Amino acid sequence: MRHCCATRRGQSMQRQEQRQIRSLSLSLQMRLALDVLHMDTGRLRRRIRLELARNPALACKDPDILPQPEDPRAALIAQIGMLRLSADQIRIAKDLVHCLDDRGLLADPLAEIAAWLDTTPAMLQDLLPHLHQLEPPGVFARDIAECFRLQLRARNRLDPWMDRLLDRLDLVAANDLSTIAAFLGADREDAREMIADIRALSLAPFLGSAEPDGPPPELELTAEGVLRLGTTLRLVLRDGEGDADARISARNLVAAVEGRTATLLRIGAALVEFQLPWLLGNGACRPLTMTALSAQLGLNKSTISRAVAGVTMRTPDGIVHLRNLLKTPVSPHNPDLDRETVAMTLCNIMDNWSIARRMTDALLVKELAVRGIHLSRRTVAKYRLELGIPKRRQDSHGRPNQ
């Protein structure tokens, strides 16, 4: 009797353990599907490039993501093999090469990359100083300022003034010599030379002086108004390749990418249906809130927000970001008008306002109402301030008016 009870308990524990394993596997698969859905095009391509490099059970039909003969990543991997690092550090460093964007930078958060590589952010932080010594200078930088620092250090041009100026690249972009000189305590000639040194640097170590084009559009709209997939990441499984864990991992990633593509097509189709005249150059871009779109598609608003982030569509008139097809109406009373249209209309009214006529926010409200735009006086005053248009005007005798 005791033997039978022990057997039943053992079988029950085994079934419970199997249920926990299946539940854990499903949980990991669902988390991967959500992670992939929320990735923009560039981040997804980096994740897939990494998985293709380390999972023999996975293959990709997209030629753009496959290793090219002149791929600079191969040269980096060869250099990493000569560094004095532990075997574990070498493995992680070589995997990290596939996480670089097309410029040669680490564009994604270190915590996220560490999760992809099954390591810790601290491990990556310790590894990066070694990788920053590799050629070309600037690779493995986490932002443009760090990329410039690495290039200037390689040229022996990174002095304290330059190091400080790299924290204010906005001043460099504006060519604001006076402010830079005051900020550094230098003269204008020094500031001019430092700007010239910075502008001689590369924004993309992989590409030299060239600028990356960015990921290709994932959706395409034909001149006939038909939506179809553009350059999508078509993953497949390799028959008989890899162990059981590799095949499960590859299968989960294939399913996650296919699910993301299907969701993107649903969102894209709804956006095209709503904005088709504008996309074909025959009308204005209509206001459409994310809340309305989520209700129409039965998707969470945050899911739509993250799914369209960084995703583009090729149209007959050029490339359009999906997020730009979502415009918030100016008010519930004007559901067909967005803020940009109202601002342009208000600017036009004020530009053509007679100097002899007194201008007030109340009169502007009436002028907008004649054009079918119904706003409160307070809202008009807010728009005017946002546009930088002063409230005071002069009457025909040159006296300031309200």
C-alpha cells in the first residue's frame, strides 16, 4: 500500500513538474513575442543578426541582413580574437559585434543587450574599454559624443576643453562661437578650431564619411492603393540543424517575428484605409487618435504605440513614418482638424489682418469659426503664444492695441 501511494505521489510530482516546465516555456515564448512586437525595425534586425550568428537552427531569407564579403563586423571579430581577454569575455565580445547598428554603435540600452547575451550590464561595462581600442576608432560607442571622444583620443586631440565641448554638441551644430567661447573660457579662434576638428569626425565609424540610410521600409503602398510587405525579415528553420534547445529557440523567434509582421500589417492596413487620399497625394492627413485605432483593431493602445515606433512605409510620394499617420484632433468639437492645420489657419488669419483693425483673441475666435474651426478664446490665446505671435498690435494711429 505504501509503495502504491509513493508511486502515485511520484507520478503526481512528475506531472506537476511537466506543467511548470510547459508554463515556463509558454511564459518565455509570450515574453519574446511581446519584446519582438515592441522593437523598431533597426533593433529587430540587430537581434536577428545576433541570433543568426549563434543559432545554427535559424536562417533568414533577407539578403540585406546576411553577412556581406566586406562586412566590417568580420574584421572586428578577427581583432577581438587577439585581445587579452578570458574565453567568456571573448565569446561575449564576438556576440556583441552583431548587436552593433549599421554605423558601428551600440544604439540599444546595455541592459537589453545584456539580456540578449545572457550576461550582466556590469560585464559589458567592464568589456567596453577593451573594445574601444579596436579599429576603426569610434566603434562600440554608446552615443555620438562617446564616438567622437574615441576618434579624438585616437588622434591625440582630446584635451579637457574638447572633452567638455562634446557634452554640448548642440552648440557645435549651431556654430555658436560666442557661446562656446564663454562656455569653455576660451577665445573665438580656439572655438572655431575645435568646431572644425569635430566636424572632421565621422558619425558612422563603419561607413567612414557616409551617412547610413537607415533600415528599409517594412511596408509598401502601391500607386493603386494596395498595401503589401516591403523588406521584411523572413526567418526559417534549418532542418536537422542544432540541438533541441536551439530548435526551440529558433522556432519561438520565427513565431514572434511572424506575429509582429501580422500585427504590423493589420495596423498598416487600418492606417492606409483611413489616410489613403493623403498617402496618394489627393487630400489632407486626417486626425486619428491612437485610442480610436486601438478600439477599431482590438489592440492595446501601448501595443500600437510601440509597434509603429520606427517603422516606415514606402508610398508613391516617398517614405512615411507610421507614427506620422496618427494625428490628434484639436478638440472634440473639431474631430477632423489636427493642431498643425489649426495653427496654419491661425497664422494665415493673423498675417492678413488689417493693421487698421483691432485684433483680440475674441475676434480671432470669430474668424476661425467662419472657417469652421470652433475654439475657445483661451485656446486661441494658447496657440498664439505657442506660435510666438505677440498679443499687442497697433491701430491706424500707431498706438498699441489689445
